Amino acid sequence: MRLAPVASTAVLLVAFASGCSSNGAASAVLSVPDRSAPAPAAKTGTLLIADTDNNSVLSFAQTANGNVAPSATIVGSATQLNEPTAVYTDSAGKIYVTSFGNNSIEVYAAGASGNQKPIQNIFGHKTMLSNPVGVGVDSKGDIYVANSNTNSIGVFAAGATGNVKPSRTLSGGLTELLEPSGLALNTSDQLVVGNVESNALTVYAAGAKNNAAPIAMISGPATTLDQPGGVTFDTSGNIYVASYGSDSLLEFKSTANNDAKPLRTIGGTKTKLDGPSGVALGTGGTIFTGNALSSTITSYAASASGNAAPKTALAGSKTLISKPHGVWTF
């Protein structure tokens, strides 16, 4: 099973123009009460990395550069991590991680480090987890996960643990889910998903379930989306996407829909992008991504565009980075 590029699972704040998309899905203006991005946790200047090869979650200062050791690491047999692909923190600082290899979701206490047991561990046949990738939490604390192997989204109650059924699922032909990878929710709990196989972003109404069609879609050759993985946003609501297949980072207007061109593209040999799988925005708008194929984390200035050199690059044996997928800042 191919490991899909994965997301930095931020709460995505994005508005789509009304009308009808080129693929027939009705588009809509997403209900956004506040155009500013809500902080999912207290800002600490921290960068988290889900490392698939090392079965670990690594923590660095956002200013870290070069071959430096992480400030904290969640790793060891007690953690239950197995090919972690995405990482997220909620407003209480709890850390959510998807384990692709275990078909599970691990949740750790705020500030967790070392060989710590998860405080919640969702796993087992009742969960219907199947190669889980992106993970996020809505305004009620419910946990969302993208199942890349079954083209579905599972939703679990906030305190779910063990072999439990999802409270609802989103799956079926009408959903347009095709190898879902990154996912995110806006302040109104509308859901956005990056689909690797169809090179599209699909949008769903809050509470969507069963075989619900998307209310909007960003898709088409002008988008240059190629295996979209991580998705995140800036304070204006613009969308940032890690395009794994084209070794690039894309920014779209908050109103982008249908076959929209990106506002800018970061890509080229100077960027050192190599299989970017996640994307996150840090202090001052610095753009972070994990390069799964070169075992590096690179960052770019907030205004970077085109064939821009990285602002910082984490790489080397001291970093413990092997195959970074999900990235998250808080």
C-alpha cells in the first residue's frame, strides 16, 4: 500500500465563490464568522513533526536550523506509534497522531515526551480505520480522520478510545473522495479534504455524513495540484497546499474554486522541496514543510515565491528526522 502524502491538519478557514463547479458539484460560500484564523492552542513557537520511519513525533523550536537535536520526542513501544503520518494539537494542547501502520489514532497529554502511553488510543475493527492519514478536531472536540485506503472520513466522539465505532462516516461515490489525505475544518465545522488520486480539494457541509456530495471543489489543470497532501491557511483565509507530486507549495485565494490558478507557487531546484507532504504556517507567516523523500524540514519566508531558497533547513543525524510527513505549528 502506497503511503499517501499527508497533512498538517489545521483548522482551515476558506471561502468559496457561489455557483456551480466545472465537475458538477455545487459550490458555496463557506460560512465564516471571523476571517482571522483561530488559534488551536496557545502559541509557543513550536514545530511538531510526525516521522513515519522512526515511529516518532519530534518537537523543535520554529527557529531551529541545521543538524540540531529535537527539544522533545515521543517515541518508544509504550507510545503505540506505528508509521505516524499526521500530527495535530487542540486548544488544550493535547497531541493527536494517526498511525498508518496500526490503523489507529493516538492522543497524548499536552507536553508529552519520551516513551509515554497515549491517554486515548482508537483502534480495532469496529473503528473502520484503514490506512489513516489526516487528523483534526472540530469545535465540539470530535475527532476526524481520513482513511486513505477506503476513501472515507471517520468521525469519533471527543473522548473516544479503544475499539469503538465512529459516530458517523462520510463515504461513497457521491463524496468524490479518492485517496483522501489531508483534512481540515473551518470555524463553522465545514470540512475540506485533499484527495491524492483525483488531485482535488473537496468541501463538505458541517455534519456531512454517509454518501453526501461535496458543496464545492478546487480541481483542474490550472490549479497545478498534483497529489495534494497538507493543507493550511493564513490569517486572510488563503489556502496553502503541499503538492507532493510536483515538489511545490501552492497558495490559493480564499475565494478559489473550480479550476483556479494559484496565487503563487514555491518550486524549483533552489527550494530543496522533495516530496513535500505537510504544510504549516509559523510565527510571522513562515511556511514549513516536511520533505518525505529527502528527510528534511524546510521553511520559507512569508513572502517567498518561485524558485526561492529555504529560510531554514533541518537535516542530519542529530535531528532524528528520517521520513517526515505531518507537520504542525503552535
